[in-house]
Amino acid sequence: MKITITGGSGFIGLKLSKLFTDLGHEVLILDIRPPRKEIKGVKFVEANLLKEPVPPEAIECDAIVHLAGVNIFGRWTEDYKKLILESRTKTAKTLIDAIKASEHTPEVFVSASAIGYYGDGGEEKLDESAPSGNDFLANVCKRWEAVAQTSEDAGMRWVSVRTGIVLGPGGGMLGKLVPIFKMFLGGPLASGNQWFSWIHIEDLLNVYKKAVLDSNLSGPVNAVAPNPVRNKEFAKALGSAVNRPAIIPVPKFALKIVLGELANEITMSQRVIPKKIQETDFNYKYPDINSALKNL
């Protein structure tokens, strides 16, 4: 297949590009910056879809994986919140409008999304049928998915991958937490009782692979491990993996000082269940937190 990946130079996109090329597919990365390293079988095209039209070659493909979007880990000024939203929704609309105007239609449009869609779920188990929340990230995810779903109007199969906290080497949440834990400063966030839904990077890549290749998969799909843990359990497992204690709790007020509004998002409880993917033949390589963190 020919696969276009927007935001393909990022933490997830680069690894996904290599996975697809290793399977024999051709990949075109569409991003505002080139990848850190060249991958055989990957072509890079520079474009900022917030400001520029879609290069025609980017939609002359069999599948589009839309990962573009600025990092949410930053201080949320009103301008940055606007950029968080538009870098996801406007770029998706630009892509889909270009496809509608083209003579060629890809088979599938796979869009990133996030479990932030559900807001704070408390103790509830949240599968794909659960209602959305009402906070900022929940509203971003709703609008993100609503735009992605319009790809069906263009004749494409649509999948939105609602991703949990991604655990992987060299980036993501571990890139921020491991140095803190190694300095003996790690511990649970706030009460530590909130549910923490996560996924190992290798399992996430395989969810995306299935979303692209399995014609029976459509709509929202929860990309999380089947065994969510409480935040204090995650902290304990991470401490064990790096041979450090995890006993110093980080109070919510301190997080708010550093992160502002984002602190509310990272301390909410989300007990997310990957119901759709478990109803397929998908096999998790790292279904529990201890095996995932020891691997990483």
C-alpha cells in the first residue's frame, strides 16, 4: 500500500513509518519538519496544513493516517489552546476537502484521537460507547473526531484511535518522568487513587496497523492496554523498573502552579476499556504495567 502519515516526523509517526515500511508498504510523511533520521522506503514532503494546501502526491495513496497536532504538554494560554484545537481539526478538514476535490480517494482515513474524549470518569469503566466529557480536551476530541468522520462522505472508511498515555523509549510521558524518578523525586500524582489508562508504544503501533489494514474496523477505537491501573500503582511499577522508591506524592496544587489548567487533565480518573479491539483477533504484547515498564 501507499500510506500518507501526517505528523509523521513525531514520536509515534516515525516509529509507525518504520513499521509500515518493514512490512513492505510505501510511506509518505507530511509534516512541518523532516524526520530526525532517514528511513528506507519513506519519502518526506514538507507542508503546514494550517497555512498551505495539501500537496497532490500526499493524497494519491491508499490510506491516510492523520497524526498532526501540537503537543498538549505545555502551559495552556488561550492562544495555545486554540492551536491545540486547530492543529488537529483544521488540518483534518484541509485533507478531507482536498480528497473530495480530487479524482482519487484513499480507502481509509485513520485519525488520532485521545481518551481525553471521556473527561473524568471516576470509577466507571469506559468503552467506546461511553459519553464524552465537557472539559477542554474532551471538546477538542469531539470536534477532532467529528471532522475525521466526514471522511466517510468522501467514500473512505473512518477510524479514530482514542489513545491513552503512551509509554515508549525516548519520548512521551516516560521521557518526562524517568529523570524525575531517577533523582528520587518520583511518586503518585495528587491522591494516586485515580485510574490511569496507558499503552505500550509497540501495542499502539499495532493498533494503528490494524486500523489501516482491517476493513472491518471503523469508528472510534480505544487504544489502551486491557489492564488500567491506579496512578499510585503506576508510580510504584515505574519506581521498581528504575530501582527507585516512589513514595513522594506530588500535590495537585503544585501541579497547577507548574502546568496550570493541564494539571486537571493529568490528574483525572479514566478507567478505559479497549472493547472494540478485544473483540477482534488483536493480541497485546504488553498487557500489564509491570511487563511494559520492565521492557522499556
